[in-house]
Amino acid sequence: MSDVITTDAVIIGAGPCGLFAVFELGLVDVKCHVVDILDRPGGQCAELYPEKPIYDIPALPIVTGAELTSRLLEQIKPFGAEFHYNQMVTELIKHGDNDFELKTDGGLVFRSKVVVIAAGGGSFQPKKPPIPGIDSYEGTSVFYSVKKMEAFRGRDVLIVGGGDSALDWTINLQPIAKSMTLLHRRDDFRAAPDSVKKMRELVAEGKMQFRLGQVTGLKGEAGVLSAATVKGNDGATFDIATNTMLPFFGLTMKLGPVAEWGLNLHENLVPVDTAKFETSTPGVFAIGDINTYPGKLKLILSGFHEAALMAQQAFKYKNPGERLLFQYTTSSSSLQKKLGVN
Amino acid sequence: MAKITFIQHNGAEQTCDGSPGMSVMETAIKNMVPGIDADCGGACACATCHVYVEPEWVDKAGPRNPMEEDMLDFAFDVQDSSRLSCQIKVTDALDGLRVRVPAKQF
Ligand SMILES: Cc1cc2nc3c(=O)[nH]c(=O)nc-3n(C[C@H](O)[C@H](O)[C@H](O)COP(=O)(O)OP(=O)(O)OC[C@H]3O[C@@H](n4cnc5c(N)ncnc54)[C@H](O)[C@@H]3O)c2cc1C
Ligand code: FES
């Protein structure tokens, strides 16, 4: 039984809106833990467009997704929120008024007064190539991520893709696999040049193969793969013998477990009121891309505003009966103390 | 105005008016053409606006840009005629353009 982490608020999602929620909650002394499936903060900004410019963040005429993330992290630093990455919140259970239990797929258990769903477009999940029959091999011969490297020892591994995940796992699994083949549609890679160089060295040393082409079919029986049928770039078809295929085609967003938490949903979004950004379950808030209300715009700046209003109500749940004084960060010495600038 | 025809996997055709300056993806979304998901809204960050340009139009549609070429790594069944439709700008020269929509964006 794992130790239960008790806290004021759990924020689900470390995208820009989840990060800014740490700030707004921090100003009203609501302590939080932040959970994300990804291995780093930033949500879509970090995963989908770190290098691309954003032009509509107030007072930042131009900022990239990666920069925005690092600036937010700097801004929320004083509040000492704890981050839990590589964890998907799978369960949200209400035990009573302002008493929620959350569980993650990694075995973490939280108990909190308030829950802030900042899950954006949902959980990032690996894209599954629409190869006929692929479902029947999933979990036995086809894997979309590597949880334990040992599971691949002694296997005939075929890795498909040309990004960092594909190249990193090619290099990391090659020493323990029985055989290793990398298949990609072109002889050019978006992965880091260093990994590409390393891969080419392994090929030159005869330790692995690199083939050009795209998988069109799978051969095997009872969930055990024997070969992948590949269309080469010259149009000819050939088979690559393998019992373990790892396709790396990037990530896509799926609503995921949020759908199973008993909240009202509207077209895969969570309806909220526009005074507190609270869901149909009191104490559970939804901010950022995941929520919906009349006039909703899926913009980062909208999520920031939603975080500020949400925090007012979260304060009331933490401190029933207490009045929250409206203060400016510019002039309030108590806010400045929290920010560590005074 | 340029007429753009989207051909579905099952052969169904839909011809839409594209305005110069818009992308082929935007033309599809505006006209609710099925099969163009465009999850990232045209930022060349999702590859769910994949189309096959009909052979006679490949040259006119122009070459892929490097970012698009990278992003096509995340599409399925990429062919020589594959493009990301958010990266094709509608011009008068593309009046009559015909593109095929894959069975499934992924
Ligand atoms: C290419 C592109 C360009 C964009 N340009 C702009 C722009 O110029 N201006 C603008 O304002 N907006 C822009 N956006 C939109 C903007 O990125 C989103 O509005 C913003 O990211 C929403 O932030 P969020 O925090 O709500 O969610 P997200 O950024 O989607 O983050 C949600 C996080 O929650 C995590 N999560 C989900 N479910 C769970 C779970 N069950 N357990 C644990 N973690 C979970 C996810 O892994 C993710 O990291 C753009 C989007 C894209 C894709
Ligand atoms: S719309 Fe996302 S890549 Fe074209």
C-alpha cells in the first residue's frame, strides 16, 4: 500500500493552464501537487510546438512554446508545488464534500480538498498506425512504449519511425535484443543528429539493420508476430522477420480517463460555470482547453483567466467562512512575501 | 476563387471554393469535408491533414517544405503524392486542384 499524499489541491495536467493555476492558488495559500502523463511540463506547448512562436500572450509580443513553459515555471517557483511526471491520473473518487481521492497508473494516491482538471485536449497517447490486424498483437508483440527494457531482451526487434523515440530506443535496445532493425520511410531523420550518427555506426559495425519503407501488413498467429510486410520505397514488397514491433509515430491527444470520473461531459469537454470554473461536482474545477462554456475560446490567455477565478473558490473550500481580501501583487506586502520578493 | 475537389476513400467527391491565401486544409474544414482532422489547426504539428495530390496536380501544388517533410513521418502510408494540406496555399493557379483523402487520418 503506497503512502497517501495529502494536499490542498491536485492539478491534473502541467500544461500552461495547470502551471498558471499553481500561481493563482499559491497567492491564496492553497498548496498543490501537479500530475502529468508526460515526462516534463508544458503540455501542448512542450510536446507539439516547443519551437513555434506564440503571438497572443499579453505583454509577450512573441514567445515560443518552450519559452512560455520555462517562464511559467520561473513565475510559479516561489510556491513550491510538487510535480509528478510520467503519471496518468486514472481515478477520481469523491469521499465527501471537499474530500477527493486520486490514483495514478504509477501507483500514487492523493487525498485533496480540491481538484483542478487542466487536462487540455486530454492525455497524450502514442499514435497507433492503422495497420490491419495490429490490435491482436498489441501488448504481446506490438508495443508503443518501453516500460521495462528487460522485456525486450533476446527478441527480434523492429522499430518503426525516424524521431527521437525511435532512434533512442533503437540504440538502447540494440545491445540486449537478439536482432535489431530500424525501418523508416526515408533516409533522413528528425531525431537528434547524434543519435542518427550512433545508429549509422551500429549499422556499419553489422550490429543492426536499417531499412527504408513502410509497414503495410503483419504476419503471425495467436498474438505472436512473425514478420512485418513492408513496402519499400521502390514499390516492391518484402518481409522483415520480427516478433516484436515498436512503432513510434508521435503522440495524439485522447480524452482518456477524465471521461470516467462521473462528470457531466459535452462533446468530450467538461462544462463549467463562468464564475468559478467548477464542474458538475463541487470542488472539482476544470480550466484550459478541457472545459467548455458559452463563448469559450481555446486560448492560453483564457485558461489563465479561468485559473484566477477558480482559485478564489478553491480558497473558500480550504478556508470555509473566511473572507478573501482582494489584493494587488504590486502593493500587497502579504502577496509579495508569498512571492519571495519582500 | 479556386475550385478544389476532395475525393474520399470511397470515391465520393466534393468540390469547394477556396480563396487565395487560405490553405487547402482550411478550405476543407470550412466546407466540413470529412477525413481532414487538422488537430493542430494548421501549424504543421499533427499530420492529420494528410492528402494525396492527384498526379496531374503534383507539380503545380509544389514541393513539400522541410517542416512538412519531417511531419509526414507521423502520417500513415506516405506516398510520393503525399502532402499536408495545411501547407498548400490556395492560388488561382490551383483552380481545379484534385486531392484524395486517406481512409483514415492517424
Ligand atoms: C500547434 C499549436 C499552436 C497553438 N498556438 C496557440 C497560440 O498561438 N495561442 C494560444 O493561446 N494557444 C495556442 N494553441 C493552443 C494552446 O496550446 C492550448 O490552448 C493550451 O496548451 C491549453 O493548455 P492546457 O493547460 O489547458 O492544456 P494542455 O497544454 O493540453 O496540457 C494538458 C496536460 O494535461 C495532461 N493530462 C491530460 N490528462 C491527464 C491525466 N488523466 N493524468 C495526467 N495528466 C493528464 C496532458 O498530458 C497535458 O500535458 C496552440 C496549439 C497548438 C497545438
Ligand atoms: S493541420 Fe496539423 S499538420 Fe496540417
